[in-house]
Amino acid sequence: MNKSHAAQSLLQHKCNLISYFVVLPWQIIALFTCAAAIGVSHPDIVVETNTLSSVPPPDITYTLSIPPSSISSGLLSALQLEAIIYACQQHEVILQNGQRAGFLIGDGAGVGKGRTVAGIILESFLKGRKRALWFSVSNDLKYDAERDLRDIDAPNIPVFALNKIKYGDMATSEGVLFATYSALIGESQAGGQHRTRLKQILDWCKPNFDGVIVFDECHKAKNATSTKMGKAVLDLQNKLPRARVVYASATGASEPKNMIYMSRLGIWGQGTPFKTFDDFLHAIEKRGVGAMEIVAMDMKVSGMYIARQLSFSGVSFRVEEITLDKEFKLVYNKAARLWAEALELFTKAAKTLGLASRKSLWGQFWSSHQRFFKYLCIAAKVRRLVELAHTEMQHGKCIVIGLQSTGEARTREVLDENDGLSQSPFPTVFFKEERKPRGRATKFPKHRVEVGGVIKISDDSDSDSDEIDSDSNSSPESLQDNDDVIFLNHINGPAGRLS
């Protein structure tokens, strides 16, 4: 056995031991060439997880209508064309419940989900379906959608922003209607008539709509049973059963509970082993990560899922620690003092107006509180970031800045490391049940909210804290229903003194 063959055998053995080991580039290239032998190669090496690479995609039976000039010129790479072909091929399938099957694009950053989606819309237009819906997280992304269509030589497909169209106005006849997920729950009472954006969209599509519906960054609809936005996404799919649905998200299938809005994949429902989504969720969660891997493999084999990402070969990584100067510490302490005073005044005003028990009121206050400090911490990094960017640009490098603003995974990791204890620099709240004296009538326990003193960015701290009474429907409890807030229950954060 020669050295190269021995090295390959050893690496294959490691791939079998590690469930998410990234497979070798030549394995991916061979797989992609076999699946879609058209177009120009992607500009960078693209890889796939070991579990997905172990199963082949279905045979290609669909014939593209995209002009050969767009293919040969490299406006759409071979990998993007492969996703377009499989999406259009899956859209030819009708599920047993009468709805058209959908397709999930799970490609990571750099593979080009935007151009892939634009290519699917272009293919649909060339087939005579002149209307399409494109949902995303921000109205500003409309310009990205126009750019993606322009980049694949489809500038003649107009893109209309729903937020620029009046309620009830259906002047646009053909093109792409671009909207945000929040627009799905928009309502208007103008002129004494109750109008909704959802009804406006349905009227524009017509009952027999068979065009493309793109749910870009579709993980925004993950709470489909508990939020109006998620329910609207499901409602739209149910009322347009013949629509060609495309789900696009790099994290769309990271957890099975977040897949509830993907009703067009045909994994649960009529004619499947799982009658309802809850049955599917229970079966997967009971069997752990391995079951989710099997689901992903089955989805790829069935032609409803594709997930690739750029190779990290040759990539280096380092953490740049940014020290805080005295000016920022002063700004932070003043901001913390301001919010502490605002909480006190807000509580008094709420009690005076009789609004202290409104969950929505307190939810807005605490979500605004956390957003403020999140952006304040981001602002502390900007100056050093600009310096690093200028330095790298002088070395001829291209700068890409990414913002990971949720911090959910890191927060859970820190809590696990500290046995649930938080060392957060923000004021934290926790519940403490009041003990009732004996002999008095039994009542539902009220909760007391203890607000830890505002923390200074310094080493010295005290244990002084002020207490604010609140009933069971007051601010901290309302945080549990707010996605923008990380709720720390039964946690007493370290208190500090302002000076």
C-alpha cells in the first residue's frame, strides 16, 4: 500500500468516527460533477458534511430553460445550477395532501443562495409563470434581490416592495413581490375597512397561483404555532397549495422543533409515517442527533434538500481582545445609571396608570434595555475593527464583516460552565417567592423582583441592591414571551455600586 492510499484510508477511518467531519474536496467535486455536469465550476472549493456525502442525490430528470449564455458565461456556477435543477424538479411533485412539494436550500455563506433563488425565479418566468413572492427579514434586502436578478442577466424581471404599495392597491401585474415576514401580519383600518397584507398578497396571487414563493432566512418563522408571523407563513402555504415553495436558510434544519413551518417537505402529514408535526418531533427528539442526521440524509436522497458550505482549507482564526478605555467605561456606567433610574420611574408611572401588570408593556421595556446594551457593546469594538480593516487592506486583502448578535449559544455555554450562575455586566432579575404568615387566608404566591445593582466595569463590587415589588404578571415574567430577551430565572447577579 503506497503512502497516499494509506493516508486516504486513515482519513476515511476518521470520517467514520466523527459524524460532522468535512469530507475531502475531491469527493465533493466528484459528487457534484455526477449530479449536474453543466456550467462553470464554483470559484471556491465547496464541501459537505460526511453524513450527507454518504448518500447520492436522485437522478436529474428536469430540463432547464435558462439560456445557455447565462450558463456558459458563469453567471450561475455549477453548484448553483444544481440547486436550481433539484428545486425545479422537486416542484413537479404533488404531495398526497394535494399540495406541491417544496425544496430546502441549506447552503452556507459564500455558496450563493441569493443567485440560486434568483435563478429559480428566472426559470419560473421562462416557463410562463410571471409572478413570484420573495420574503426576507428586511426591506433593504429588496436591493440585494434586484442585484441578484441583474447579476444572472435577468434585469427585466421587476421587483416591487410591498411596503411601498398601499393596502388594497393591486396595480402591479407581473414581477416579484418583495416583502418582510412582519409584513404578513400588517393590518390597516383606513377608511373604515379592515385590510390585511396577507389578503392583499393572496388577491395578487390569485387562487390558482403556481409561481415561486421564496422564504429567505426562513428560520424567522420557526415559532409557527406561537406567533402571528409564524402562523401567517403556514396560512399562506395552505391557501396557495400549488405554489412552488423554496425555503432558504443556513440554519433552517438545525433543530427539529424549528422545522414546523416547512409543511411542504412532506415529512409529516397525510401519506407519511407521522400524522402530525408533533409525532415527527417526538420521534426525532427521543432518538437524538443521529435521527436528525438520518432525516437530512433521507431529504437529500428524496431530492428536497441540499446543503453545502465553503471549505475552510487554509483559513486561520484568532480572537482579538479589545481593551476598554476609560471613556467607554464612563459612557457605560452613565448608561447603566440612566437605565436604573428609568426602571424606577417606569415602575412608578406604570403603577400610577394601573398598567403595572401588562406583560406587553414590560416586554417592550426589557427588550429595549437589552438591545441598548447589545449595541453599546458592539459600538465598543468599532474603532479597533476599523484599524484592523485598514491594516489588512494595506496587505491587499478583502474585508468581510459579520455580526453575530444573538449570542444564544454562547450564553447557554457560559451558563453551563458556571452551573447556571451569570456573570453578566447587565442588571439581572430573579423571582423570589414571598412567605405568607400562618393563619392568613391562602393566596396565590406573589413574586418579588430583585434588581441587582448596576454593574460598573471595574473589579470592586458590593452586595447592595434595591428591591422593587411586582405582581406575578409584571416585567420579568413577560420576558419569557419575547424572543429578543434572554431570561435568567432564579439568578442573582453580582451587584455593584455606582460612583
